[in-house]
Amino acid sequence: MESSDETIQLGQSARLRRFHGYLVLSQAQDDPNRWNITLGRRWKDEIKLWEFEANNEAAVAVWQEILQAEGIESVGQADKQSYVLSPENNAAFRKLLTQGGTTSSGSLTRVVPVQH
């Protein structure tokens, strides 16, 4: 595990960093220029998770508005569509997070073990 001020390298294919109040987990795909991103934010005993979900039409509309044609690439067939998002800077990435570009994917709750 390697780390810098903002990023922790987790093995060969994963990175974790803090950004705008989120923990951002980036996991490399087979193509070294493409990453799957999962966002997490802790609230008391719960960690809420978000992703960039291509099946969420409202989120895709946000991507298209913020990134314009230069920062979004549609890949795949009509039945299995995916997108490559390329925000030009941290300000554009922050807009994706704050203006509805992510989709809730669940939460993790801390369970306190019962003491016998």
C-alpha cells in the first residue's frame, strides 16, 4: 500500500482518496485508462454508497449537461450501454457529485455485537 497526501494506492488496481467530503474508490478495468468509481460518505454509524450508473437517465442527463460532448463517450450496444466520463478537472468532477450525477447504490451500517 502506497500513499500520498490525497491518494492511497490499494494494490495494483485500486486507489482510495478523499474528495469533497467523499471517499472515492477507483478500481481499474482491463483497459488501464478506464476506472470504475464508487463513492462513500459516512453519516454516524452508516456509510452511504453512490456510483455513476448508466441506467439512471436523470444522472446521464446531468453528465451530458456538465461534460458536454468532449467529456462523455457512449460505448456499447443499445441493450448494454456504458459511458466513459472524462471530467476536465476537479471542478467538473465536483459538479457531477453535487448536481445529481450519481446514483445511490446502498449503505453499510455498523452493527454493534451483543455482549454476553
